[in-house]
Amino acid sequence: MAADTGMGKILEVEGLRHRYPNGRVALDGVDLSIGAGEALVLLGANGSGKTTLLLHLNGLLQGEGRITVGGEVLTPATVRRVREQVGVIFQDSDDQLFMPTVREDVAFGLRQRGMAAGEAGRQAEEMLASLGIEELAGRAPYQLSAGEKKRVALAGVLILKPALLVLDEPTTYLDPPGQRDLIALLRGLPQAKLVATHDVDFAEAIAPRAVFLASGRVSDSGTPAELASRYRWRVVERVNG
């Protein structure tokens, strides 16, 4: 699970803008950066642009502005190389678990890169063992709990050795023990992390720094606790409203 542990910036986002076909402006000039090994949390109400931002980081969406990952500027010509550096964990693990068995799911990315099936399967089993879930290798993903699915999804990303992990609402569907397990796992990983979440307690547990998105812009920054004290009522209002 090697990652760049130098002092440089793993991610730099400059002036990122995105307008959806219906005319809605989702991002309106986002600027942020993440250093090697750093964890940064994105806080903000529903509709503030968090998920839209995350989908730009490996080229799933394209907007205006500049995104640099590991020193490589994201362009149509570099998108494949950038995607090798960015591991995305979707909010719903079912969106990225689709093979008949866990072993095949974790090995899928290696197979796509041309690795032989036997070696990819062996490395998948090693990755599962490193996360303490080797017993799941032969099971079908639909048989797993939400917490097990989240770990398997992470295994499928980590096996590709990305420099940056991008997680969208990772505590969704997780019970308290599952959340604690995820916190412990993320704390032990060397990769830089960008995590979008509404869960302020989770944010405080995994990152010393957070930014607050509002109307498609970074409106504030600080520790998760500082931002929670200033904005949490607004987040709850939007989620419940």
C-alpha cells in the first residue's frame, strides 16, 4: 500500500467550476490542496458541491479550472495516468462491487492492467488479509454486511496503490462498530485522503483540517470541530429540510 510520502502536494485544485446541463452551477471557483499523507474533510450541506468536486478528481466529470494530482495536470490526455493515482470509494459500496466473488472484485483492477488471473488473485488475497477480511475471499459481495462491503471496496482500491483516496460519505449504512472499524483502518493508511461527510464526529476522528463548501465555493476552513460549531446547524437544517 505504498504511497508518496514526500512533502509535496498530492492534490491541487485551482478555480474549479462546473455547470450542469440544466444550468445549475455546482462548483463556482473551488480552490484547495492536500499534502502527501494528509487527511482533509469536506463539510457542507446537501447540494453544496461536495460530490461534484470528488467526481472531477479522476475525470468522471469535466469542468473549468485546473486539477493537479501528484504533479500531473488532469487533461483528456493524462486522465488515465491520473486515475491510477486516485482511488475513489463511492457512498454506496454496491456501486463498485459487481464480480461474482470478493476475490475477483479486489483483483479486477489488476486484471484490467493486464496482470495474469493467478497473480491478481494471489495479490487480492494478500490485500484482504492485510485488512483482516481474508475469510471473505470466496463469498459473493451481496452476502456481505455494509461494513464488510466498505472494506472490500477499499481493498479493491488500495491494491492499485493510489497516492490519494477520495471517499464520498463513507459512513453511510455503517453501524457504530462499523464506523469505528473504518476510522481505525483509515488512520492506519499512508495515502492522502479527501473525505466528504456530514458526520462531524467521524470528521474529527480522521482529519485535523476541514473546509466548508457553500454554493459551490470553499467558504471557510479550520478544524472539523471549529467548522461544526459555526455551521452544523445549517447542515442539519438542509439535510432535514
